[in-house]
Amino acid sequence: MRYTYDDEADALYVLVDEEAEVARSEVVDERHTVDLASDGRVAGIEVLGASLGVDLSALLERYDLQRLRPHAAALRETRFRPAIPA
């Protein structure tokens, strides 16, 4: 699992499966969008407002991603900071 953080958008993208090609996106709530491959595999997860905290635990259960639990715990502890407008 890899992730990128866009400090201007305060958005985190968690790349779950590098081999999966995104076929559709599912908006889970106002902060979370899950990108899915045509076979239903999770390709990635977008988290808006990452500086408010990142808690993926509900998504891990919903999309059967228990193998990512240790990584999700580390992300929860990471402090993301949005860009300060000039």
C-alpha cells in the first residue's frame, strides 16, 4: 500500500492495488470515495479533509480489506497538514 497527499486539496489517496484498473468510483460519504476495478477489487481510496484525521476502519470492514489494518493504523497516527494560503 502506498499513498499520496495533496496539501493544497487536503486530500489523501491510498493506492490499495497497483495492478487494478479503475472502472468506477463509489462515493461512500462526503469525505471518502473508493475506486473499484471491474471485478470489484478496491484499487484505491480517496480521503478528503485528511488533516481532520484518517480513519479507514469502517472501509476496511465494508470492502474486506483486513490485510490493510496495520497500514490504516499508521495513517490514523499521521498528521497531514493542508497548504497555508499565500
